[in-house]
Amino acid sequence: MSANQEKVIMLAKAPILWVMATLALSGSVLPAKAFDLAAPLTDPLQTLPKVIDSGAILPGDKVPTPCPIQKNFASPLALSEAVDLALCNNPQVKSYWAAIKVQAGFLGEARATYFPTLSLTKSRIRTNTSYPNSEIQSTSIHGHTSYAALTWRLFDFGGRGANHEMANHLLLAAIADHDAALQKILTAVIQAYFDAQSAKALWQAKEQNEAISKSILETALRREARGAASRGDVLQATTGLAKATLEKNRAAGNYQKALSLLVYLLGIQPQSQIVLADDLKDTEKLDTKELEAWLAIAEKSHPAIQAARARWEAAKQKVTAVRSEGLPTFDFFVNRYQNGYPGQGAMPVQTKVNTSGFTLSIPLFDGFSRTYKVRGAEAQAEQRAAELNDIEHNVSMEIVKAHADAVSSLQNLKASESLLNAAQESLASSKRKYEKGAADILEILNTQTALSDAMQERIRSLSEWRSARLRLFANTGIMGRTT
């Protein structure tokens, strides 16, 4: 006998007050929040999970996001501030948060089926009786009727237990969906912040390249004035400056577009002007965990996998619940009628009728409707199992790709640093040689182009490293505000 069936039998034998206390304090997959004596009817069956009171805490964090966030945008926006703003303002996060409360309501409905139902009806009735074609006078009676009924289902072959477990798993899925939404928003905001930082760095690099071009043009003009350089050198240097200015302006436009996307993800006013903090100091080091360890963490922690697994468990419980609908039920009832029955006219004399007993309901035939409902529920369980396998496969594939990208981008990051250092030294050497007449304008322009390319490669490598590292944490499901 299953644990749920034992629980149902125990409930059928227990006094009502003891049952109510037991259900309120035990038997839930989810931990219940503390009972509120000030508002006992707000959540009498204790269905709201603790996360509603404590707030959602991301992996690696110790406290939830401190909402609402007050930010003075005149000061630079740090990454941690951007994350907090997005998590507090994003409407998708609020929607998933409300979904937890909705599912908690369904759990309360499932728990309520273990309790007896009690109803009371009281009516004021006027009954007129006439006798056409008779000497008997018409009568008019004014009266009150009362009807009270108590019904308690004692046994149902596990249907209520299956519905309760299904509601529990769907509540777990709702919580996991909220965690997945937090991970998604967190990843999007951090990626947008990194992209904006990269666009800012590229813009600054292009400004630096423009300054170098101006310096080269000034050198060419001085040499032309001394007769040491031709007009051609000045024209080539002027062309280089114009190209550098064009690239700087284009980089500035891309930076503003990156800031606009970040503003949108933060959920703040579109006209808000933000200033990024200084470029992040990245840890140029990949976590020492092997690929298998990352995959194991995802299997255990990824909220999308947890949500899919909970829905699969709920679908299996639904099969049991649908099957039980075609099985017998056993109910206890108590009724009290005063001055007649519901729908009956007023009685000329007062009456009181009390009934009590047990009802055994046995479904015999429903045109095979139940058979197809069970088949449909079984197919839905198979569908949920396939969805779980698909999500696990996709998550694993993304982790493998992100891990390979992280390893590769880390190597490129180190190579780009060496390339940048070499290009900077080469340009400095060419400038000294050109000023002394030991090099022509083409050499210095070529080394300047090489430096610009090296700066761009450095920024690109840093962006790829940040993105790969972010995707590795995000696909594993362990992204937090302090990650």
C-alpha cells in the first residue's frame, strides 16, 4: 500500500479536528510558511511556500534582491546595480512570481478535498394554495425553512492523494520556472552590460587611434615644413586621420545602441542616461572543474530541468487521479431539515427531520469515456518525459559548447594580450624612426593599423571570454548576483 493510500485510510478513521491539525502541519512536499494568527483565513491550509515570505535567493547569494532599488544615474552604474535593477523591475519575473501564488491556490484546492463540506440554507417562503371550482377557501402560509448538510468523503482509491501530489509537483515547477526566469534575465543583463563595456572599450580604443593619427599628421606637417617629407606624406596622414575619425564615430554610435539595450533590460525609463563604471577586471582563469562536473551540476541545479522533472511527476500523478475517477467512492453525510425540504412549499406545521448515513458510489459504465481519459493522461505523461529528456539534452549540449568556447577564448585572451603589447612597441619604434627620417609614412601607417587591429582583437577576445564564461554559468543554472 502506498503512503498516500495509508494517509487516506488514516484520515477516514480520524476525528475531524485531529485531521484538520494533521493536514495543516504535515504531509506536504513543500515546506509551509509560519501560521499567521492575525489572519488565519488568508492561508489556513498552509500552501504558500517559504519563498513567498523570504524572497527568491539566487545560487551563491545569501539574501534575496533588495527591492525596490534606488539609483542615482548621475554616478557610474556598476554591474551589481544593473543586475538588481533588472531583477526588481522586469515584468516577466513578476509574472512568474504571481504564478507561484496561483499554483499555491490549486494546492489549497487539492488539500481541501480531505475536509468535510458543511452548508447551511435558510429561506423565507410564502405558499398560496387555491381550489378552483370548489367551496374550499384559498390558504396562504408564511414560513421559514432551514437546511444544513455535512458531507465527508472517507475513501476514494487514491484520487485525492494523486491530485494533492500533482498540485505539489506543479507548485515546485512554478518555483523552478521563476528561478529559470531569474537566470534568464540575469544572463541577459550581464551579457548586455558586458556588450556595452566592450562597445565602450572599442570606442575608447578608436579615440586613442584618432589621437595617434593626429600625432602622425602633426609629425608629417613638421617634417614637411623642414623639407624632410613630401606633400604625399601629409595627404596620407590626413587620410588616416579621417578614417580614424570615421571609425570613432561609428564606434560611438554602437556604444549608444548597446546602452539603449541595457536601459531596456533594466526596466527603467527609456530616456535615462546611464554611465558605465570603469571596465571590469576579469578573472582570466577558468574554473578548475572538468566538463563532467559542470554537467552534473546542471543535472542537479538547472531550474529548467527541475521544472520539467516536476511537470513529469505531476503528469504521472494525473494518470492515477483520472483512473480513480472511475473507481468507487465512500462518503459520510449528515442532513437536518426544518419545516420542509429544499424546493418544497412552506409547511402548515413545524417539522424537523434528521438524516445520517453512508453513501457508496460505484461507477458502472460511462461509454468508455474514462478509458480514453486515462489514455490521454498516459500520453501526456509520455510527452512530459520526452520534454524532460529534450531539455536535459539541450542543456548538456549548451554546456559542452560553452565549456569548449571558454577554454578556447581564454587561450585567445592571452594571445591577444601579447599581440597588443607587440603592436604598441612596434608603433612607438616606427614613430621614433619616422621623426628621425629613418622610416617612411607607409611604415608608420602600417604599424598604426596593426595596433588598431590588435586593440580590436583584444576587445573581441575579452568579449568572447566574458560571454563564454557567462554562458557556462548560465547553462549550468548557477548564476547569482555575486557570481
